[in-house]
Amino acid sequence: MNSGVVLKRLKMPVGFILVLYSVMAQADRPWPIITFTCDPSKNEVKLKNEVKWGESGKNFAFNAEQGTYNPWELIAYEDRSKRKVLSQKTELNLSCKLGAVNYRFVIRPKIFNPNIEGKCGDRLSVVVTVYKGETIILMDKPMESFCFGNAPVLRGIKVKGGSNKVKLYKVPRSRFY
């Protein structure tokens, strides 16, 4: 029995099912949250990568003053006939002065598939470059390398003031999602 016959028997229009599927997919998907913390009293700066699922992620109250950022605000949508394409619109430049040194984190979107309706098109992460003054101490590090599989996910980045070392906190994908 083909799917058209099944849909006719259920008396549900195909458009309704596609909209329902789209809504369900939105509710079940992870929404990335980036948190930037500059703490001169501890002489450290941190970047945290996390996700919230479904409505709690979609409706998360991002607040730059509290250090939370939405990676989806870094991209642009472009309608190209039958598909919607994603591209980088902007980047975040976040700074933290520790002692006499300024640390700068440049955060760009990591787009897994520019076709939002394609495989992993609804997934997004970020790529981070860290500067100590004008010197790059971490370059183009993806928080997540792939949108599926078992590759570890970078949960956080920490830099101690006066140091050129960047501490990376990796977790198994199964513990991140």
C-alpha cells in the first residue's frame, strides 16, 4: 500500500502532516546557548557551550548583559526558490581584561548544512578564536565538529589570566545531548 492511499484513508491532507512534522521537529530539536563569563577576581575567562531542548531552548531568554548568546542570531536566512539557505551574518566579539592583558573571543556560527531543510540544516554550533592581546592562542576551534556520530563535543573553554594556555573541556556526545 502506498503512502497516498494511507493518507486518503486517514483523511488527512499532506500539507497538515508536513506542518505537524515541522512543529514536532522544532519541539524536539536542541537549541545552542553560549555563555561568556569574565571573572577578574578569579583571573579567568570562560566560554560555555550547552543546549536546551524543545520549547525551553526555543524560548530561552538570552541576555548579553548576563553573558548568554544565541548562535542563531549570527546567521542570515535567504530564500532561494524552493529552499531556505543559511549563511554567516555576523560574529560575536567578546572581551575580558585580566590584569593588564585583554583576551578576546571571536565566535562565528558553525553551519553544518546551508540548506536548512537538508540533513543537519536545523543544527548549529560555533567556531571560536581566542586572542591574548593581538596574538592568537586558539584558532577556529569548533565547539562541535559534526552534527551526528560519536565525535566529542567541546563543552567549554577556559583561559587563566597571564597564560597562553587554553583549557578545553570535551565531553562524549552522548553526555552533551
